[in-house]
Amino acid sequence: MPKMKTNSSAKKRYKFTGTGKAKRAFAKKSHILTKKTTKNKRNLRGTTVIDKTNMIGLKRLMPYGGK
């Protein structure tokens, strides 16, 4: 059986931690920033861990990522 391909858009959006959890950036941070408050934009910085219900689909998109 041939190797599975990793989804290119997923590998750009998600990184895996050492324990196998996936990190993602917050949405709504790319454009139309003038109407968002400074506090809102500040809170959109950084990363968060994705929910475990979404890990099933991510494992299908990135078969060799994580543990």
C-alpha cells in the first residue's frame, strides 16, 4: 500500500506538541482589524489546543503528524 499524502493546507495551519496534541492559531485576525478593539486583537494572539472532537478529522488529514 502506498504512503498517504499529508493535506498541505492542514500542515500549514496546525503544529503538534510533544504529547501529540494539535495547536492552532485564533481566527478573525487577518483583515478588517480597524473595527476590532485593541483588547480583542491582543487576545487573538498566540495559540490554543484544538478540541479532541476535531482531532479525529485532523488525524485523517495529517496521518504522520503527532503521536
